[in-house]
Amino acid sequence: IIVDAIADDDLVAIARAAASHRLVTGGSGIALGLAANFIEQGLIAGARPGVTVVDGPDAILAGSCSGATREQVQIHRTNHPALAIDVAAVMDGSITVEDLTSFLLANQGRKPLVYSSGTPDEVKAIQARFGREKVAETLDHLFASTASQLVKSGINRLVVAGGETSGAVVSALDLGPLAIGAEIDPGVPVLLSGGDKPVALALKSGNFGAPDFFDKALERLAGR
């Protein structure tokens, strides 16, 4: 039997029906109802996450080219410093990690953004010129290295847009286990590292988040 859902109540009903199944597959929305199964079985406590409070320097890295992220970029850049990454210049070495970190550190406290989020036509042109895998690998390395330099320089609130970009960033930062905090937007929670100098993260896939996600995420990371 294949079932579908048109409302959250449907997802809860699907999860309840699948409580005894060893394997469940489907869209990520099914997870909405799965937690209740584990609470009933005594496997998790079901406590609400505490408020994460990490105030200090912040930055936003956007490597997604999805429609939602491009809209978020356009909205954010109207009121905050933003640097568009020339991907061709990155590929030939004209733009480096130092260029990105210098811009972000120079605009501390102003919710600065650097992004490589181009239109579908722009993305196709760059991929055709340099190769799809090479472009992706180079940009992932650029964002990952930039994130590492930012954290070393004292940035402790970081928002990352793009699934592959987020993966590259968290691998580079190597922060260990992350505590899951409050939800920023559906499917995107606050994440908090341990240690004496915790780093608060918001990691989102391309099409996740409301239009004002970047500003909202930084506020949530600060506990506001």
C-alpha cells in the first residue's frame, strides 16, 4: 500500500500506523509523526529543546542555487552587506578564501552574507565551461575553508544554505556531536556544539526556509 498526505494530521496517522515496522521509507515529512512512537515506547523523553543563546559575531554562507535560497539572498542583501561570488574567478584562483573571510570579518555585527547562488542558466554555463563535478568540489572546498577560518577568527553563529555546502562545512569544522535546539523554520533547527566556546549553526537544504530565513536564523541562534 502506498499512502499520501495532504495535511500534518495525515503524517501523524501514517507514522502511527507504521509504529511496528522495521523500515519506513518516504518523504521527510513522515518524521513529523515518528517521534511520538519512540516516546510511547519509552525510547526518548520527548522534552522540548532549551533555548540556545550564543551571541557574538555571525556570518551567512549560501551555496545553494535553489529558487527559495535565491529569494532569501535577494531579500537579505537589501538591508545587509552581501558579496556575490564570481564562480569563474573562483575556478581560476582570482577569488580565494581570504577574500571571503576578509569581507565577512570586516562586516561583523551586520549579518553579512556571501553567496554563489546563481540562476539555472548561469549555473549551466559555468558547469559547461569547467565541468559540473569540478565546480561543485571547488565551491564546497571554498565554503568549508571559509567556515573554518571564520570560526578560528571568533565567529560563533553561522548560517549555511545548501545541502552539499552544509555537509562540507560541518565536516571541515569537525565540532563533534551537535545538540538540536529550537526550530527556526520547518525542518531547520538550531544546532549547538559543545565545549567552552560553543558554535551555533543553522544548516538548511536549498528549498527550506521562509523568505526572511537568514535574518530569522541568526536571531534564533542568539536566543531571540
